[in-house]
Amino acid sequence: MKKSIGKVNAAFPTPIVVVGAMCDGKPCWFEVAWVGIGDAGVVTLSVTSTHKTCDGIRAEKKLSINLLDEALIPRADYVGVVSGHKVDKSGVFAWSAGSTGVPLVDDAPVSMECSLLDIYDANGCYLLICKVENTWAREELLTPQGKLDYEVFKPVLFEPGFRYLRTGDVICRCAEAWKEYAAEGLKKD
Ligand SMILES: Cc1cc2nc3c(=O)[nH]c(=O)nc-3n(C[C@H](O)[C@H](O)[C@H](O)COP(=O)(O)O)c2cc1C
């Protein structure tokens, strides 16, 4: 039997990312867990508007979204607990400028360069609507067809008990599992 646990947002785990933007000529980085999909080429980030990195995102209208492997967790965690308002975090990651000029974490397995399409302001909490302009991935994480292979690429996830998780195994293919249901004599809607 299920029981109500209140108004809990249970739509987790999400990928945990390091977001980068140029702030006054130097990179700013912070960690973001509240990551969503807006459309095939659109990522949403829910962020506190007063974060230092948000100053750079607002000014430049572009940012990077860097997915993590386990080796990056300590540094990602650091940029998630220390603010650029107090400490210069520009040297935490080796970085390169992407084709749009955003700072990309060199050690990140996958990085997306994004433009800022819009900001939805919800009482000091910003929903950043980010359009993916260019994506970089380590070659060994790609299928022979050049797609990201999530059996090899294991992005670190976040769960709201404030822990980092690993991704798991592939269960089966989407839009094919229904055949098992149909085979049991039931109809697909
Ligand atoms: C695990 C973790 C997840 C976080 N997720 C978010 C998030 O989704 N949105 C957000 O605005 N801040 C999030 N933070 C907090 C910011 O990363 C943190 O306040 C950071 O120091 C802001 O840096 P800045 O002021 O230099 O931009 C998270 C922190 C941690 C440790």
C-alpha cells in the first residue's frame, strides 16, 4: 500500500552539472542539481539569482553545462559550497573556451555550450532556459555512429537526500517494452 508523503517533488535523480560562465574576464563555476529538459535542444536550470555565476550568465547570455564523472566530484562539490562572491574559483578547473566563448571544463567527459534563451523569474529563483549550441564529448564515450553511449558514459546523478549516485544498467529498449505487454494479451492504448 502507498501512503501520501506530502508535496514532495519526487522527479529525481537528475544529472549533477557544473555550470560555467565568464564573469569579468574570468570563468565562474557553480554546481547545479536542478536540471531539466525543455525540448530536444533545450535544457532548464533552476538557480538562485544571487549566485555570482548568474551575474556572468545574465551579462553574457551564454553558459556551459558540464556533466561529471566520479573523478570530478570533489571539485564540483567545492564550487557548489563556496561562492565566487567570497573566493576566486576561476582556477578550480583547467578550462578552454568553446566555439561560443563559454568556459568549458577540460576534464568533464561531456560539455554543452548554451545560449540563454530566457529567464523565468519565480521570486528570486531563476529558471534559465538554455539552448544547446554545441556539445563536446570524449571520443571513447561515443557509439560508432557518433552518439553518446550511456552504457559507457556514466554521468553522476544527484538525489535530494543530498548524495551523488551512479547510473545503473540498461533494462531494455524504449518503445519496444510494450510488446511484452501486448504479448500478454492486453492492448496498447
Ligand atoms: C550538490 C549541490 C547541488 C546544488 N544545486 C544547485 C542548484 O540546482 N541550483 C542552485 O542555484 N544552486 C545549487 N547549488 C548551490 C550552488 O552551487 C552554490 O551556492 C555555489 O556556491 C554558488 O556559487 P557562485 O555564487 O560562485 O555562483 C548546489 C550545491 C550543491 C553542493
